[in-house]
Amino acid sequence: MLLTDEFQYRTLRQQVIDGASRGQWVLDKLLVALLLTAWGMLSVLLVGVFFGLTRTPDASFGAVLAAAPRPLLLYAAQLLGYLSLAALLALLIRKSTPAIVALLLYVWVVERLIRYFLPDAIDRFLPVKALDILTPSPFAQTLDTVLGPSGALLPGQAVLVALGYAALFWLLSLAWIRTRDL
């Protein structure tokens, strides 16, 4: 909604008239996405420390924090990837509700249909699958036991793919906004 409101209320057009560049506008939105990612990491860290200290009988503050960096960085890459995909779809569609519906449809339906027809060697590099590997869910693990393991990337590999997709989405957003009439 942060991006689509710019089109709906014509604030982007006014910023460009006032002298701001379109590239600066995309960079500003990227910085907002990075700030939201940092806020998400801080929230998860605080909740993790709280539950780590209150639910583990012999945990110390140092032990809880020592286990935090890797999962937090994986979560940050996942969050930035999803925010980047959402920003690209918002720029393409320009309306809040259709952009949200398109994101949900892509994540839950379209990419899963595409993955069904692709071999594991290729489908593991699709955006949502690479992003989902970063923070595994119990449902996905249960599905793997029922259907057999898929050829997913390791989290260390998936973080590079996820960050690559985030960069690609922002570059596509920049290219799209530069060629599009406001």
C-alpha cells in the first residue's frame, strides 16, 4: 500500500514535478523496505530472547544471543525478498487490493503450478521456493515426509538466491518506473 498510494494520490507525480528523480523514489522505497526488515529482525530477536530466557531452564542471555545471528539473517533475507516482490507487483498493478491478491495468488498458486511442471533441479531456483527455504515451516517439513523430499537449496545457498532476486526485483522496479508514464 505504501507504493500504490503514491500512484492513487498522485504524490509520486508531484515529487517528480518538484524535482525528485524516479530513481531516488525507488531508492527511498528500498530504504523503507530495509528499515522494515531491520524492524522485523529486531522484533523477532526480542521475542526469541524473551522465550529463550523464559522457556529454557538453564539458558543464559549469552547462550540465547549466540544462537540468534544465523536465523535472524535468514529471516532478514526472506523478508527483504518478499517485500521486494510485493513492491514490484505494486508498481506493475498500481492498485492496493489487486496487488495484494496478485501477490497471494503468485505465492500460493501460480508458482506452485509452475513448480509442478519443472524438474527439481530448476524449480528450486524459483523466487518463492528459494525464499521459503530460508525459514522452514513445520507444514513444509510434514509435506516433505509425505511426498518425499524435494530438491530444495540449502539455506546458505538460498540466501544468495533470495538476495539476488531482491536485487533483481528492485532493478526491474527501477526500469519499470523510468519507462512508465506517471
